[in-house]
Amino acid sequence: AAAASQCAPYTTLSSRKGTIKSDTDGSGSAKMQYDIGTACTWKVQCTATEFVKITTIKGGTAMDSDGRTDVLQLNEVRLTRALRNLAVPAVLRNRTLELTYHVHSDKRKSRNYDAGWSVGYEC
């Protein structure tokens, strides 16, 4: 099992519909406690006739008191800070979604948006 401050470096999701959340396994609502330098990737693969649709984007990425900000990347689209239900056309034209969370903020310092983020998807 992964330590509380880590996540699986690469996880392929088999569900055609779901929500990826910013805890250690991408499925729960735990407070983010990743170590600096952590990169977690979740991959959604639709069939050859389907495109990935992002249904919701909520929450936010953390920024510590020194100004270091975490990044949530949806294929080539990079999002930071407050997230909301956004249309992300570059993602919607793909049959595959790779969502990567890059941790740059220090969990030992004061952080905003520490409660996490979630991304809903479907094929």
C-alpha cells in the first residue's frame, strides 16, 4: 500500500464513467498530503468510437505560503489554483484522458485549497 503522502505514479481506470479525486488513490476525499515532487497520473481510455467528456471540475490546487503552486494537467491543458466547472475543448477531442497532478507546494507550510479537487469524466 502507498504511504499517506504518496500515490500510485500511474493508474489506468477501467470504468467508462467516474470521478477522480485528489487523495492517495484518486477515489476518496482525503485532504491532500503529497510530498513535493510527487506526480500522480490517472488514465481514462475510451473506445475507438468515443471521446472523453469532462463532466465536472471542482476544488482547487494548493499553493503554499512561499507561492509554490501545484498543477493539475488534463492531457496538454494545465490548471492551477481555483478550479470550477470549465469547458476544456482540447481534452474533449481525445479518446484518452491523462490526468496528472504535479505537487510543488510544501505540505508543512500554510496552504490554500488544501481540501483537494475532483474531476468527473465519462466516455
